[in-house]
Amino acid sequence: MATRTRRSQRRTEALSRERIVEAAVELLDAAGESGLTFRALTERLATGPGAIYWHVANKDELLGAVTEAVVAATLAAGPATSTAPSGPARPAGPAGPSRSAGRGASADSPQDAIRAVALGLFEAIEDHPWLATQLALQLSRNPWGSVTPRIFESIGRQVRALDVPESSWFTATSALVHYVLGAAGQNAANGASADTDTGTHTDRAEFLDTVSSAWEELDPEDYPFTRAVADQVRGHDDREQFLSGLDLVLAGITALHSPRG
Amino acid sequence: MATRTRRSQRRTEALSRERIVEAAVELLDAAGESGLTFRALTERLATGPGAIYWHVANKDELLGAVTEAVVAATLAAGPATSTAPSGPARPAGPAGPSRSAGRGASADSPQDAIRAVALGLFEAIEDHPWLATQLALQLSRNPWGSVTPRIFESIGRQVRALDVPESSWFTATSALVHYVLGAAGQNAANGASADTDTGTHTDRAEFLDTVSSAWEELDPEDYPFTRAVADQVRGHDDREQFLSGLDLVLAGITALHSPRG
DNA sequence: ACCTGAACACCGTTCAAGT
DNA sequence: ACCTGAACACCGTTCAAGT
């Protein structure tokens, strides 16, 4: 239920690949991965399945197109021009005071530029939790598609600007991309995670609390580290945590490669 | 076709959760994610769906159990008892002094221990490509399950041994875990990747060649970096590449935290 | 307690037919 | 060229019924 927003312009616009992709994003955002079905799509677009299949080969291709569209928009725009009122702002968190601070102004150092790209992807995944899985699939299964090169390029250019020797470009860029996508993805699904056998989590704080508590109850013999770390899970600010990890990888790159530590 | 291996002990053993998990792993290994269906499972186990549902709540729980079983076996065993010397040792980055070297002998430094755990997961994903996606899902959607703590613990203990200050345990361990899972996952699907609109790839060398060629044909204006890096993709050794990236993250950790660089 | 198997609701995809 | 919509094969899941 509740999946019946807009249904206005039935035949105002003709069907097109773009309109299909747009509708698919809306369905994914509203109901997650399982919300995107050809049934729901035909209903929303007021057509039959055949019409959609004329513009798109199959569901996999549609998911690819959807992912590419969101990534392209993200990397073109940079991080949050923060789309106005999407929910109750951000949890704010104790986070850093200034940090990359600069909103409008483009980053000045390569490190800052990488942070900006990373934050852009982080926020895109935050807004579209389904994106994490799709990106992982694109990266591994379809590296010749356009989304992998796009992400690689936007981060790799800055790696080059870091004066990393060319022989290490691929390794350094890969490490950054894997961290960014992994960490952002982990953060993602939490927000909208549905019910599970453990209970139902409405908001993120409660979710983290559940995780933290579960970890604290692990066997002290087998899980001393995880137990010790459980408390850090509870209070942490996601964005902060994400950027700290990124700085770790950046530090590794400069430590191994930079002329000057 | 060809999915009809063993069908011997129809009623030799009673149905059990373990037998179901075992059969599920076999199906996943043989035919990938889409190969695991309750139909195929009932056929292989010579029962009806109801019997399976008596031991397992639903497909998600089954996938969770399957993932946990493989991870538990992997982390208990350590990396490849296996497959002889694959490739020329390590690139010997400038990093640590002695490097691991040791095969049989359990790792001596925390870095080596982390490399061992990482390699174990790398190889598990290599053997079970479907594991990459499942692990990502477990990490993000189900961190209170047992697989997340298990991975976290095995890597985190070594982070602690690295004399990282406690306030950074979570960040450092997260960065490592994300890198390991992301990089191993990227490597994974390639091996068995089926056909796509670009063609059909039987073996890995051909796959990499396709990717490399596709990247070389990108617009020089928009993708200078990716084009420049395309060649490195072709020749590289996966394991090598994987360990280099890991060393990058390790270098970042020691650079930021270690009493001694 | 454990298993059977028919049945249900739903899914991606096809295709002859229309305009 | 673009769209319709019935139909197909298949899926996860349920449940009355058996032992």
C-alpha cells in the first residue's frame, strides 16, 4: 500500500527510456529493491509490459541504466547541494566543525577533491540505499559499462594529482573506490532497514542501539574485540566515521608514495 | 543441464538444517545465485518445499545460514592450505621490513596475520563468487548476525595488536574490512561471469582483455586517467593487486597511529 | 516432531496483434 | 516505429493432511 503517488500525466508525455528510468528510481526509492517490478512500472507509467520492453532489453539493463543515471548526476553535481527538505536534515552529529567545510567552493587539494567525490557518493547512497548493491554489482560484473569508468576517473584523477607513481595508480584508486563504496554501502541499508527476526527498526539510532547491544552480549571469550568496540558503534556519527576511514586510506597512499609524508 | 550431480542417499540421512545448507552451497557454486531455488533444493534433497520450510524460515534465512557456514569454515581454517604457489610472491612494497613470507607457519606480525585473514576471505570468495554479494548484504543489513562479528573480530584483534589507540579501532577495522570485501568481490564475479551484450567470456584473461580494450576506447577528453590505467588491468595478477591495496590501508593505519612509522 | 505436495500469489518475459 | 495485453514458465511460500 501507499505506493500510489502521482498518476497524473497518463499520456501527456510519450514513453521513453528516460521516463522509464525515472519511474524506476522512484519505485526503488519508495519501496526498495523489491519495489521495482514490471507490474508496478506498468501501473505507474500506464502501459503494458511490452511497451517497456521496447525501450529496455530486460530488468538487468534497466537496473544498469538506473544506476548509471544516478551516478552520473551525483558525480556531475558534487556533494550535497543537499536537496533541500529530504527528511529531517541530517542527524548533525558531533562531527567536525569545519571539515571540508567548503560547500560551494570546489576543493583545493587533491585530498579534498577526493573527499568531495566520496561524500557525493556517500550521500547518493544515503538517499538511494539500493544504490550500494547495484554499484557493487556494476563494479564486479560490468566494469566495461559506463559507471565503473566514471567513478574510477573521478577519483583516479585526484590520485594522479597526488603524485603517486603511475605504476600504483590502479592500486591506489582501487583501494579508495572499494573503501568508499563499502563503507557508504554499509551505512546505507541501515536507514531504511525493514523488520527482521530481531524486531522492527524505525530510525537509525534505534538500529545502532540494537547492533551495539547485540555485540555487547557476545561471548567474551570468543569476541573480546567486537565487544570492546560495541560502544563506539552506538554513539558514532556516520559521516565522521566515513571520512576518518577515508583519511586512513589517503594516509596510506601518501605514506607509501608521496615524496613528502 | 548438468546440474544433476549426486542423488544417491535419498533417505540415508534424515533432513536437517546442515544438509539443507550443504545442498544450497552446492547449488550456488554450480549455478550461481539464480541456481538456488526451492525447486532445485527439493529435487536435490528429494523432498517437498514444506520439509525445507520446517528447518528454515525462508530464503533469506537460508542465505544467511549458508554465508555463515562458509565464513566460519574460512576463518577457522586460515588461507589456502591450497593451491600451491600462485604467482610470484609479493611485490614487496616499501612497507614493513620482513614481510610475511611464511606459508605454513602462522603469521608472526599483526600485519601478516591480517594478510592471512584477508587472503582467506579472498580465496573463499574466489571459490564461491556468490559470497561477495551475500557478505555485503550481511554486513549492511544484518550486522547483529554472526558473520559480521566474526569477520570484525578476526581482523580487529590484529588491529589492536598494532597498537592502534582504542578510539580508532572501529575506524581502522572498518576500513580494512571494507577494502577486503570490496576488492575480493570485484575480483570474484569476473571468473565465472556469464555472457553479456559485449560477448561471452570463458576465462579470466579474456575477460580482463575485454575490459582493458573497452577502457582504451573511452573518450580521451573525458577519461584520460581510466585510459592511462587500462593497460595495468590487462597484465595484473589479482592476488598481487589485492595484497598491494591491503598494504596501502595497513600503511595508512600505521602512519596515523603507530608509535613508530 | 517431521514431512508431503497441491495450491496461491506473484514475478520476468514473450509475442501475435494492433495503430 | 511504438504500444497493447493475454499468456507462459517459473518463483517463494503456505497449509491441510499425513506419519
